[in-house]
Amino acid sequence: MRNRLELLRDEVDRLIFELHPENCAYFISHLYGVQRFCCLLALRRGLDADIAAACGLLHDIYQVTAGTIEEHALKGAVVAEEILRATALYSDDEISIITAAISNHSKKKKVHEPYDEVLKDGDVLDHCLCNPGFPVIEKEAARYEKLLIEFGCSFV
């Protein structure tokens, strides 16, 4: 039997392959990468990994559906809510947590609620570890350094 995260992935995959067949590898890599980092961070911080995974999977959904990153966090929260309600897989409270995290995930220098922080941190980890040879962007550097310390790594 398939669980709700797998069913949500099916919907996200459908959108990616339908709207971006030429660039599907980028979206799959990033969304699934952030989803996995969110799971790890949620487990480490005593949060629900399933909810964190949904946050990660849907965090850039507006970029998928609209093809732009302009205001993608706020607009993405609206699209994510539509998807979550259409699938009927998540409760109203869970949808509120997920959409709040998505709407705040671009505000990397501010601190918000625990799931918001998990999503921001998962996004930063994916950005920084997707190609560790690239320099860390300034707005993510402090958060990345804290994450490396959290995991007992040295900041390079």
C-alpha cells in the first residue's frame, strides 16, 4: 500500500514532467533533495518527518507551475494549499504548517516556526551540497555554518 507522501510525489512528478519535460532533472533533484534533508532535520529536531518531507517536496512548486522564482515562496504556498486540498491527504492543521513553511522559506535571515526552519535549512543544505565546489551565497552562509556545526562538521 502506498502512503500519502508517495501519492503527493506522484502529483508533483506529474506537474514537473508535464510542464518541464526538458528540465525535469533539475526540479526532481532539488525538490527531492530538499525533501530528504527536511526529513533528516525533522528527525534530528524531534519533528514529524512526514510533514517536513511534504514541506520540502512542495517548497518550489510555484517555480514548477509558473516557471518563475519571482515571489515563489508566497505564491507557492497558495499552489501547495490547492494541491494538498485536492489530494485530501493532509489535515487542515498539517496544511497550515506546510504552507506557512513554504511562504517563509525564502526569508533565510529570519527565524520562524520549527517547520519553517527545517525547510529553510533543508533548502540551504541542498543548495550548498548539490555542488560543494561552488561558493556559498552570502544570504545562506550563516545558516549553512550553523548547520555544519549542528552536524559536527567543520565550516570550510
